[in-house]
Amino acid sequence: MDYVIDFAWDDEAGVWIATSNDIPGLVLESGSFDALLERTRFAVPELLELNAGAAQPLSLTFRSERRERMVVNG
């Protein structure tokens, strides 16, 4: 089964947030993209086991987005 996980940067909080429409209950955050990736890799199998009750092969697709606002003085 393939699951899509979205990483988005929250500029106000200064953290990356992981969510997924495919995995109920997945909401994680971290100030580091790499740390969030590792946390997500460990949390997803546990959440899926809790939700589905059985271990199964899976594939994870990570999508990330970061937007920043800037003022250009010219």
C-alpha cells in the first residue's frame, strides 16, 4: 500500500508539520526536516497497526512545501 505524507513549514511556529489524509492520527512537528522525516518513519507503522490491526508492506511518499514572504527594497 502507498501512503502520501505531506510536510509543510509553519513560519509562525518555526516548525515542519507532517500530516496525511491516508493515515488517521498522523500529526507530527519538528524544527528540523530530517528529524521530522525520522520521526514519521517510526510513527507511521505504529499508527497503521493501531488503525488497521495488522502489519503489512507499505510504501511512503513524502511531499514537502515551504513558502516564505519577503520584502524586496529596490
